[in-house]
Amino acid sequence: MTIQAPSIDQIRRIAAGYELDFTPEELRSLVDFMVEIKRSYDALDRLAEPFQQVKYPRDPGYRPAPDENPHNAWYWKTDIVGAAQGPLKGKRIAVKDNICVAGVPMMNGTRLLEGYAPEVDATVITRILDAGGKIVGKAACEDLCLSGASHTTKLGAVRNPRRPTHSSGGSSSGSAVLLATGEADMALGSDQGGSIRIPSSWTGVYGLKPTYGLVPYTGIFPIEITLDHCGPMARSIGDVAALLAVIAGRDGLDPRQVDVRVGDYVGAVRNADVRGLRIGVVKEGFGHPESEVVVDTKVRQAAQRFLDLGAVLGEVSIPMHRIGYDIWATILLEGSTDLMFRGHGMGTNWQGYYTTSLLDAFASAFRSRANDLAETGKLNLLMAEHVRQYHSGRYYAKAQNLRPLLREAYNVALREFDVLLMPTVPFRATRIPSKDSSFQEIVARARDRIDANTAPFDASGHPALSMPCALADDLPIGMMLIGRHWNEAIVLRAGQAIADAMDWTVV
């Protein structure tokens, strides 16, 4: 296979789209030059593309039947056994279905990728298998991961095991549910606006969005290269720490990773003494227009436990936290459209490992079947195209220019306090829309400002842990702990201390 040599008519049509004028002679000259350029493409076709080594044998697994998948949390089941020994020996790990596992179907929640199977393992998969873990399947996720709720995945809503009429949160919806139901011991999620922490909060499990760049994103379907995070989820902070210790660190293939600093996460959890630790309760994390009083109250009550443990508790005001959502939303909207839709899922202008088969599969489907996109994807695509046509990307650029100010606002607070604290999500799990719901309701439930507190930390890059702290009407409430860049250890230590001090299921 090689690229097609352009014809004069094809170049004329392309030029017209850019309002470029050429004489017939100039068009013929352009095509002649392009034939010369094509030789470089022909040369590439004769070269073998390097592939990441697939080290552990596996069969493709199977799509579980409904009676084996009551909450619709599985996309695919597997039984991939890693090394004979290692720190994850005996652990069953579910993998969010935007992460490549060689030979195993990967849908990323969208009909556009149905039937695709990658030929490579993501770096995080290799590291888990090298550490003795067992990959037990692909967890369902939202359509292209563009939802904070759990009803947009094209194979049906992922249901909250505590109340199946309600959302499990998104976009790592299946990962959280498989943990909450005990079908997996650990799980991988990804987080661009809260997609690890939101489902963790709504299902009562633990989920960490690490510092930006700590965990390599190689082999994972991206959304926005400056917002992409991959991280661990589990039923205990100890298991979150153990999984993070395995997947963290530079792989040399991901441009998101600069000056990576790995900590002693397992040791931090073993030594969960927080005496003298300074905990800052962020005023702006509470009292959103959409906040539930019970959520704000329960999180503040949980924060008081730090005093009993000898920590210092104080309130801190970070006004820019409320603007952080808007900075993030602009970056996500325009950046994700450029990378996923215009860039066919991979984009350009970054140096690292491109999963070319994934690029080809997504590009082909998007060109021919764009109507298969979820409503959330269609909204993002059209809004981003509108803004780009009329404003030429200046708002994306302005948001990126404001990003360091947001980061520094948190850094200032983190010079006074060791850990910041707020609700993960301002309200509890919402009802899943019915199958005959309107376009407006489907999109509204997917947005809902679920990520008002989580999304700013995707923009700032700070590590943030969601942990369950209470129940109200049998629906979990999550508390979020935020730390300095590369200091996941102190966040995990603080979380473990609170987890040891209370039973959140009776609070």
C-alpha cells in the first residue's frame, strides 16, 4: 500500500477549499512537485514499522453475556497471566477499554471502534504483567470517554451497584463498578476531567489521578495531550499505592513525561501517621450552585477526623478554583477536537509512540460514520469547529496561557498546607436517563458540572485522590485530597490515615 499520486483535479478542489488561486500551468507544476514528494512516502512503505514487544501469551477472551454482566461494567473478559512472581502476584486487574491490550478487542465505548483489536500492549499493561498481575478484562467506558456520567457507552448504561437506576459516574465507569462489586481487585482508569475520581466517588472506591506525566500514556487512546492522565483505582488505598508503584515512571515514549519523579507510595501507606500534617479545606470547593448540602456537610465532618489524628486543619480560599473549570473546559473542547476528530485519534506535532492501527481504524470509521458518535461527541465537535472558524484558536491559546496562573494559585495554597481537601463531586449519583430520553436530557446528564471540582486539577496537573467518606441514602460521597506535584505519597498517607480512622459506610 502506498499513497495515491494526486491529480490536477484533486489539488484544484483542495486549493479551492483554502481559497487559493492557481493557473493551470501552476497546478501542473504543483502536481509534478508532489510526485517527487510522494517518493518519501513510498520509501516509508518499504520499511518495517517498529512494534512494542508483546511478552505474555493470551487468547482474545470473550464478550460476557448479560447474566455474567449485570451492571454492564464489562466490555470484554480475558485471562492474561503475567510473570510468575512480582508485587502484583494474585491481583486481578481490570483495564479501562481505551487502553490497548494486544489481541483483545477495544471499543472505547464507541461504535466507531467496534471490531478493532490492537496489536500492542500499552506500557502500563506490560508493567502490570511484568509485576505478576493478571488482566481479567476490559472495563466498559463512556463513548470516547467524553462523559462524566455512565449512560453514553454504546453498549448500554453502566449501572451503579448500590442503586442500579443511578449513574456510576464516568468515564471510567466500568472500572469503578468492577471494583465495587468485587469482580476485580485493582483497575486502571484515565482522567482528563475527573474520569477516575468521579466514578470512584459515586461508587465508593478509591481512585487517584496522578501528577501529569507520572504514568506513561503510551498505547492509550488520548483526548487532549496536555490533559491526559492514567491512574490506579482500587477498593483500598494500599492497593492504589501498590498499583501506582508498578505503573509510575518514564518510558521514553510519551512526550507528557518530563522530569518525572517517582515516590515511595507503598511505604507512605504503611506509615500513615499524619501528626502535624497541615490540611487545607478549600472554601471554593464547597457551595457550588449545584452542590448538595448533604455532600458539603459530610465532607466537612470527615475533614474533622484529621484533628483527632493530630493534624492541623484550616480553611483556605483559592478564588481561581472556580475559574479553573472554565480554563479546563476551553482546553478540552478545542484540544480534543483537534486531536481526536481532526487528528484521527493521534494528531501530530508530538514525538513518541503512535499506535498507527488505532489511528487508521478510528479515522476510517469517523469519515464514514460520524453519526455513530455519542451526543456528547457531536456537541464538542460542532462547538469547537464553530469557535475555531470564527476565533481562530485564540481562546484555546488564552486558556493555555492562563494555565500557569491556575497552577500557581494551588501551589501558593500548598506552600501553606501539605494537602488540600474538598468534595470530589458536589452532588451524589444522578438517575440514568431512560432510553427514550431527549437529546437535551442525555447531554445534560453527561455534563451537569459533575467535574466542577475535579477538572481544574487536570489543568493544573496536581495529584488528586478521591476516597469514600460517607453514605447518604445509600449513595456514596467522595472526598478529594490534593497534593503538590510528584508528592502522591503524602496524599496517600493522609487518605490512609482517614480510612483507618473511620468506617465510611456507617457515617
